[in-house]
Amino acid sequence: MTSRKVIKSAFESMLFVWGQPLPAKDAAEIFDISEQEAIGCFEELQAEYEQEGRGIRIRRVGKSFQFVTHGENETFVRRLCTPVKIKKLSQAALEVLAIIAYKQPATKGEIDSIRGIRCDRVVEGLLKKGLIRDMGRSEAVGRPVLYGTTEEFLKHFGFSSLKELPDIEDIEGIMGVDDDEGEEEDSRQISIEMEMADGSGDH
């Protein structure tokens, strides 16, 4: 006969893997013991976790049992589980992303024309971050790649769909009029309500 210690150890593993409330009846069938015996093992585990002040507790739901976190640790768990956003985007990256979001599908040529500066490196960075995607080829001369935003873009900016983007009638109108030339990272400014979490200014 399997020892109680082995059964309790197995129950711990089963609770961890199962995720949802595990019926004592199902757990009992694994060891060919009664449902009441299984409940007794679960209750012993439950008491041990509480006595040791563990961060994980066992909660009883009817005749089922489930792993849960200790209520007093809610603040710390919430901090950890807060959706992690990608690193803060540079101004140039935000400009290109905004143009693509409003004009999609858009080619690099169209983006360059609006910004007045090449965007190759910025587009590459946005592709790596999964915020934009290749939507195929344009029928224009040279068949340039068409770019559009992704579901990742919607998720990280808090939109449920592109319909929630702020209204901008003319994308060129959101660009500044500063004609000073500079590097790609120092391009014209854009004003758009897309704020990322604090972080480094990677492109």
C-alpha cells in the first residue's frame, strides 16, 4: 500500500499541474483509495502549508482542492503580474509607428515622404518588437513591401481595435514643420497619444 507521505507528495504535484480545483474523487482513483481518505490528505497538506506560513496555500472548493497564493502577498503578486510593456520607444519610432497605424498598409517610401527622412532602421526595429508586420507587396513600381500594425501593437497601446486610434484627418498634419536636418533619431516631432512604459529609448 502506498504510504501517506507519497500520496501527499503526489497530490502536491497534481495540484500544481492541474491548475483548476482538483476533485478529491479523481485524486483518490489514482491511488485506489476512498474519496474521504483523499480529502484527509489534502486537509493535512492544507494545514501544513498554513502552519509553515507558505506563500502558496491550498484552498478547498466543495470536495475539490486548488493551489492559491497567500492573500497577504496580493500586493507583490499584482506588481509582478502587471502587464509588462515593451521598452519606451524613441520619438522617431513613435513617428513611424503612428504613420503606419493611420495609413496602413504603408510603404517605406510613403513613410519617408511624410517624415522627410529615411526610416529603414526604425522600421527594422519595429518589426523586431513585433509592433508592425509585412502585409505583402504594393503593385507600384519596384513592388515595395507594405507595412501594417499587429495585435501586439494594439495590446501594448491599450487599444482593442484600430477604430480606437485618435482621429487624425491628415497624417501629414501631425508632423512638425521644423526643416532642420539631422540623424534618424532626431527627426521631426509628432504628437500622438501613444505612451509606452518607462524604459530605455531603443528604436
